[in-house]
Amino acid sequence: MKSSIKRAGVTLACALGLAACGGGDGDLYLTGQLYNVTADGMVLQNNGGDDLTIVKNQTDFQFANRVSTDDQFNVTVKTPPRNSSGCEVFNGKARANYYTIAQIRISCTIRTHELTVAINGLKPTSSGLILVNGSDKQEVPAGAQTSQKMAKVYEDAPYGITVFQNPTDAATGAKQTCTVSGGDTGSGSGTMKDVDVNGTVVVTCV
């Protein structure tokens, strides 16, 4: 009889203090916002366990296991997204209450890669060639240039080189006509992989 009373007491103690007895069914869900998650592979943890998998383009999260009021939580990034160099956690460690459990923010840094365009046929006396990739606009210096670096591009982001302005030959006053080839599509566009694009997009001027 005494043994049964003792077991009942232990059970009641666990019900009142789930964290101390290893339970996870508290009264609060840990939630937060995600920024710059543009690829799969991200895994979050709370207190070194309770893994939570995050998918591409997810903007918020909620751990499946609840925590009890006043319990310590510590949200960390076990694995960043595949295309990220790392992620920073804000307000990820505190004692749980209705305010702190909803203030977690996680922001990831997406890797960037070089986009270098090969240039063929530009005359040494020609100037004014302008190339565009989205909002990035670069004027190619005068002279027999064989390449032009554009602004770096985020991994997994699209790119598309176009000729904004054709060059003019200062010696004759005639314009050269330039066309774009290469990239994933053959017309100067594609998706940035996990390596630099170096010379596979080609601008040919005649």
C-alpha cells in the first residue's frame, strides 16, 4: 500500500514538473521567424535535441515539443541551409513565458559567387558597351577587353546577362553589335550553382 502511495506521489510530481522528469508536454510552443532560407537542409534544435527540419522558403517555425513556463530554452542551428555560410539566432535563449517563446528570429547568410562574362571581338578603339544582370549594370572599359566582372550572385539565384548598350568604334564612328550566348540556356542566363560562373557566359561583338 505504501509503495502504491509512493508511486502515485512520484507520478504527481512528474505531472507538475515535466522538465525535471524528462517530459516534453509543457504549456508553451516555441515559435519564431526565419529569414533567407532559400534552400533545404536546415535543422534547428532546442537544448541540444528536439530536432526540427526546415524546408526551402519556410518563413516561420514551431517546435513539436512544448516547454513549461519558466523552463530554460536554447534554440540553436544544428545544420544551416545547403547554400548558407551560417545562420544567426536572435532571442534564442531565455526562460519560457508567453513573451519570450515568440520572439525568436533566425537569419541566414546566403553564399555568393562570381559572375565573370567573357568578351570576344571588342575592338581596342570601341567604348560604351554596357552589360546588365537584373539591377546590376556594368560599363566595359574602352580597349580590347576579354572579360567583365559583374556583381556577385547569390547561390541558387537566377542570372541573365543582356546587352544594354552596344559599343561605338571611336576610329570610325560605327557601332559594333554584341550578342550574348552561354549559361544554362545558351542565351546568357541560368541559375548560380555552388561555384563561380567564369567565362561560360560569352558576349561576342562584331
